[in-house]
Amino acid sequence: MATPKVFDLQEVIWEDMGSGLPRTAIFQGSEHLTIQCFELPPHSQGAPHSHEHEQIVYIQQGKLGFWIDGKTYKAGSGCIVLIPSNCEHYGMNLGSQTAITVEIFVPKRADRQQSKNKDGDGA
């Protein structure tokens, strides 16, 4: 049986992921999914990439543009964007304020490590 977990974004160390994504917190909550939270500075963007994971992006704050397999989509606060697996994509902050996203990846991303607590323990 799975054990419930609490992941406090205010108690973990946010780290630099590179590619215009300097503030990131990662939760490896189960064997099936990964959750990432990003803060994207104004007018920044990630690098084009693809991966096997389906990706769901919830935009908590800001206005983003998404380039997904050659098409551009715009979405703002409160929107959810589904990026299918193996689609080349990237996101860009279209606004003058920091954008905040919550992203869910299925299946779990083996290339991510869970963020550490500020006190040095695992989250």
C-alpha cells in the first residue's frame, strides 16, 4: 500500500535547471509520476526538446507560449496544457512577470532527483 506524502514547496531548495529555467522544485511522489514546479523569469524560454513522458502543465501565474510540434499555443494563469509524449516542444514566458508552473510527467522521470529540504534532509 502506498504511503501518503507531503511536499512543501516552501521548505525545499529550488535549484537551477539551466536552459532558462533557474528555479525548479521536483517531487518524485510515486513510482508512476514526477511533479516539477518552475519559476520562469520574464521573457525567458526553455530549449527545444522531446521525451517519452506525457507532460501536463498547469500555469499558476503568468502568460506562456508553447511551441509543440511546429504549432504555437498561448495560455495564461489557470490554464492546463497537455504535451503528448515524444513531441518536440518548449515553453516561453510572454509576460513581464515571473511565470509559475506546476508540471506532471507520466511515467516517472528517471533523469530527475527529488528536491532536498532546506535543513538538508530528503523532502
